[in-house]
Amino acid sequence: MASETLNIALSSPPDRDELVAEIFVSSQQLAEINTQFGYFCVEIYPRQDGQPWVLDYRQFLQSLTEAKARLIERIGDLPADEA
């Protein structure tokens, strides 16, 4: 599991007012970055089989950074965001 590719997709889910970045491992959603509270927020989702996610730290951090960058490219940076 630790060496699987993480994929990023931008989407507009019906339960969100703004664009979000979704991070997937294969076809399972691992996380979502959204701005629903006025800052960049990460939601981590459980695996479908109930087991813990085991991820390469650098790859996961890189995917979070890339997902945020893609959101900024589309919606702009948030004034209160310092990271």
C-alpha cells in the first residue's frame, strides 16, 4: 500500500459550496482539501475495508501540497492562509 500512486482530482461535490481537491489511492478516496471554513482544511476518509492507511510520508505530503496548489490555481489563495 505504501508505494501506490496517489491521484488528485478537482471536483464540485453537491455538498460543498466551493471547488475541492480529492486525493485517491486507486479508486478509494483518501482525503479532500476544501475551504468551507475560510481556510484550507483536510478531511481524511477511512478505507473501505476498515484497515488503516499506510502511506509513504513524502508522497502523501507531496500530494497534499500539489492538491492545495491546484486549488489555489483555480480559486486563488485565501487571505488568512499563511502556509
